[in-house]
Amino acid sequence: MTNDQMTEEHDLASSSFGFRASLVIRHSCIVIFSSLILTLIAQLCSIAMAQTQSPSLLGRWNVEITFANEEHRSLRFDAQGDGKATLTVTDPQSKVWGPAKPSEAKWTAESGNSVTFSGAVEFMIGNVGRDAGTLVFKGKFETPDLITGEVEFSPLVGDRPSKSGTFKAIRAAGG
């Protein structure tokens, strides 16, 4: 074998090795780049899924009601699991009759961040009477800690008409 033939074989082996090394490097870059793209897609999907979940109604809410006649009422709404809840009238005048007692309520979460909750309450009438009835709230989450909407009070006694108005529920600190 001549020097020229040996040089040609060495050049061929070197170029073949260089070609293989180049393929390995390119393949590694493609694998790494593909892995990064898949990781980025997975993270974006998990963020999108977290953002599309409805806010949770569970917890304690301070509810302010304004009826059409400008009458204002305050309540505490405690939402528990399985659609169970309690409503407690927190108006200052209600304390005349002793500490407020919670009444059973229920709630449902609906599509589009909408919620409905309802329950029986007794509002004070002056210093001597109580106005017993059922409140039905239909609202929507403005933020995870704020719900606004419409409310209707249907009296349990007598032939009086229902009262309607608006409400704002703010999640209580630690609630």
C-alpha cells in the first residue's frame, strides 16, 4: 500500500467519523429541542386548565343586600361541601333578640362562574316583629373573592309580594 492510498483511507475514515459525529450532534440537538418544546406545551396546558376552573364558593362570605326600596341587609354565608351551607343574619338590629342563629341553606355552582344559593332567614321589623322568608341569590364571580348578582326575598307569612334587589358577597378573611 502506498502512502497516497493510506492517506486516502485515513481521510475517508476521518470524514466518515466526522459525518457520524455530526449526525449524533444533530440528533441530540433535535431531541433536546423537542423535549423543551413538549415541556413548554405541557406547562402552558396546565396553566390554561387552572385558569378555566371555576372559583370555589367554599368558605365564609360577608353578604350585603340592597333591596329596590333601598333597604339594606347584612348576612354571613358559610358554604360547605356537597352544596350545603348556612345563612346568618348579621344586621345590628337583629342582636336585640339575642345572638343570631344560622339557618340551613344550599348552593350550586353553574357554568360561566355563575352560582345560586338560597336559604330561610328572619329579618327584624322594628323592635317587635320578624319578617320570615326565603332568600334566593343568583350571582356570578367577578373575582375569586367577589360575587355580585340579584337577590329575591319571598315572605313565608301573608300575601305580601316578594322583594328583589342586588347583592355583593365578599370572601371573609381566612374564609
